[in-house]
Amino acid sequence: MPEFKHRVAVKSDVPAIVELMRLSILENMKHFLSPEEIEAAQESMGVDATLIEDGTYFVIEVEHDGKTILVGCGGWGKRRTLYGGNHTAGRDDSFSDPSSEAARIRAMYTHPLWVRRGIGSLLLNLGETAAREAGFKTIELGSTVPGEPLYAARGYQEISRETQIAANGADNVIIKMVKVLR
């Protein structure tokens, strides 16, 4: 098993993060969604610069064939926006109150060649730990259909399911899930 290293993402990571997101969306979702549904999902996915500015977004790297490569990214948010990138409509970038509101797990992606090796669980551990240390008692997320099995296995409970109609007419399902931080 390779040794994964994590660090807080910085602005110069954005091009590599964008490419990782693109590959992850195109490859990792195709076993769950039609091409039209994948296109629809992209309307609510992408880089959120506030996560990088806040220091709450992580990159997972590994040494492979003598090079350091990006194999995963994701993080947590202390703002009210539940999901989406810079371009997503309906954002609320105001800060959540840890005493009464939930933190957010945000924008998790794994390189298609590195799936099922614990990267998603590592990202969840990092985000949950940081949110707990920041005083949050609960954490929530907006999951895609492909992400739901991981989150459910990690103790997240579905609290609602919303179907948005994308610009291409396809459904984009977003599953709101929550977990108590212990």
C-alpha cells in the first residue's frame, strides 16, 4: 500500500485540482450516472476558492515512479455553502456558528487510478477532525449518487434528497447527509 501524504491546498494547486476533478467526474461517475447526468452534475461541482483561502482544503499526494502525484482532494467548510464551486448559484459564504450550525464536507475527488485505496476515508478523517477541533458538533455534506455509499459507510445519515433539473434537461440529484461529530 502506498504512503499517502496530505497537506493543505494552496492557490498554485488549482490547475492540478481542476484536472483531478475533471478525471474523477468523467471516470468515477460513469458506473452510476448516464453521460447526461454526469454533465448535469458538473453544474454543482468544481473548485471553491474560499476553501483554499480558509485553509480547509486538502490535497492527497503519493510518490509514484519517482514523482509526486496528486491522487485526491477534498476538505471541509466552515461557511454555510453546502456544495459547489465558484460558479455554483445560491452560495452563502457567510461563516457558520459552530455552537449551533454544522460544518461541511466539501468537494471530494479521487483520481480514477487510485480509487478504493482509502483516499476518501482519509479526506473524511481530516475534515471531521479539523471541524471538531474548530468546535463544530455536527458535519453535513451534499453528496452525489456515486458518493453516497462511502458517506453512508462512514456514518452519515441522509436527511433529504433534492433533484435539480440541469441546463441540459437531465436530473442532478443532491443528497444532504449529516453526522454527529464525537
